[in-house]
Amino acid sequence: MIQKTLKWIAIIFAVLIALIYAFDVDYILKGTRVIYLTGNNTAYLSDYKHFDNRIIEPSPVAEPWAKHNKYNTIEETEELAAINKLRETKAFLVIKNDSIIFEKYFDGYSESSKSNSFSMAKSITVSLLGKAIMDGKIRSFDQPVGDFFDEYKTGFGAELTIGDLASMSSGMEWSEKYYSIINITSESYLTDDLRSLILKQKIIKKPGQKFRYSSGDTQLLGMVIEKATNTNLSEYLRNNFIIPMGFENQALWQLDSEENGMEKAYCCFASNAKDFARFGKLYKNNGKWNNEILLDSTFINKATNPVFDTSPYYGYGWWLYNYNGKKVFTMNGHRGQFVIVFPEEDIIIVRLGDKNQEGDNDDGDLYKYISEGYNLATSID
């Protein structure tokens, strides 16, 4: 009886595998191995270990952050300690006037531990766009995507611009889901040929009309940048940002596969809190780093202001908020990865962690990190 049961289980398993390959959804097997069999139900902070990555070496001239003369003299409040424990925070960092006021790491993480950025990488990819425009590789936000890919020369695709991708208003057929493996977002995360997958996605609505969150938009943007600059995203990032911004630690950018070598432009840049914070500093300083202009200030202004009146919370690659009348812009990632910037108050807050409660204002964790980080930064002279 047992042998018969095992035989049928083996047959069913073999049929399922055959069907998976027959319908070209073999990425499900990879997802099962990488995600579910590791005890997770979605992408997680250290999953880069299970994927091919492009190594990005740090700057040959590292630029450590200065420490405030009252560095770590102020303890986190009970509320911040509670939420950090509840949401399994791995790093919490507060910088004021380019000096670290507070930093704390949890669960074996340290200042150099790599952590998946998830969608914070979208802000990085948009930064690469700004540089490509500065370099003359891309004419402007208004350049048609069809200049780079013939798939976007007809129908609504012919109206698609690079700015539409950066503002997530492409009209692309895309369903953004993270907890269902049979989904285009999951497939893009697990496929070994990301370029082909993205170019199959249709533009089904008129572009440039309204914001609709889509990782596919950012991935296509990354593909445009790759083609325009004739180099991979990691190399372009290192030459134009990693080196001049003095990154201290090696980073990784996750690939679809070693064979195809396409960075997941919409996610998965593995770095640490202090190096992530450098992008906050760059945008806070209107694109300048040590008096070198890395990004045009006009581009920074466009990126950190709303594109559409109907979505005042998003610019080009950056999320926009208001805290007690103060402007705040952020890099946001799945599971609660945040780089939070108060440009006028010269404050940067970084939170990396495993869990996040989404919500508006007091209902969401982001608002608490904004509030607690701001209070820490302003509690000392």
C-alpha cells in the first residue's frame, strides 16, 4: 500500500514538472527552491545569495561618514525600540549635517552587512537616467522608448517616452504582486531572461496620463539605459556614483542570469545602510558631491517633486511626503527598506529590516521611522 502511494506521488510530481516546463513557467521551480523551501513566502533580505550577481567593488578612495561629537549618546525611545523589535529591523541610522548621530544594528547585522534594497533600487536606476541625460546618451525625458526598442514603435507603444517609465505612467500591462508566484512580478524576479520577458509586455493604455506602480516600467528603463550607454548598469553606476561618492563596501546587483547578464533594475541592489544613505546625501545636496556635479540640479528638482497632481506622493523614482509642514522624500523598498531625506533640515534616516506595516501617516511604520528619526536628529545641537 505504501509503495503504491509513493508511486502515485512520484507520478503526480513528474506530471506537474512536465506541465511546468510545457507551459514555460519553469521559474516556479526556482521560486519554490529559493523562496518557499527557505521558509519564506516572498523575496527576503539575503536571497541574493541564491541568484547570480554582478559584483560592484567599492571606491578606491573610501569616504567614511563623520561621527557627531554626541554620536550614539541619545538612546532610542521606547516606541522606536518596540517597533524595531516587532518589525525585525536590521539597521537604523540617523545622519544630521552629514554626521552620524545614531546607528544601531540588530540580529547579527553590522555596518558592512549586505541587505537587499528591493525597490529602493528604482531610485538608483532613475539616478542612472539622470546621468545618461547629462552625458548626452539620452536626449531627455521626452525621448521615445521606440528609439531603443522596435517593440515600441506602434500603437500606444509609439507614444511611450523615457519619462513615462521613470514616472511609472507607461500604461504597461503589469500586475504588481509579491506573494503570488504565478504572477508577472514573480516571474520577472525569477526568470533567467529578463529582457525577453519585459519586451513581451504590451502598452495597453495611453502613456503619460497617470501614475501606476509598475516594476516593469523601471526594468524597461534600465534596459534603455543599458542600450543607450553601451555598458551594463553596474559598471555605469560604479564609474559615475560608487567611485566619486566614496562607497566603503562591496555591493552586488542581482542578475537574471550569468548568461544573460541583465540587472534587475527595479530591485535587488545589495548594500548596507551607510552606503545606501549616500544617495540621500546626493539628492539632499542637489546632485553635488564634494563640489563635483554628479547630477544636474534641475533633474534633482524634477525627481523630488510630483509629476501628476493626482499622485502628489511620487516624482521620478522618489516617494514624496510631508511631515509637519516639512518636505520629505524617500527611497522605498519591499519589507520596509527606507532612505528618508529632510532636505531643508539636512537629515537622512535609513531603516533596513524584515517586516513593514504599510499605511498612511500614523497607521504605517514609515511615518513612525520618519517621526522617530527626526526627533533623534533634532534632539541635540
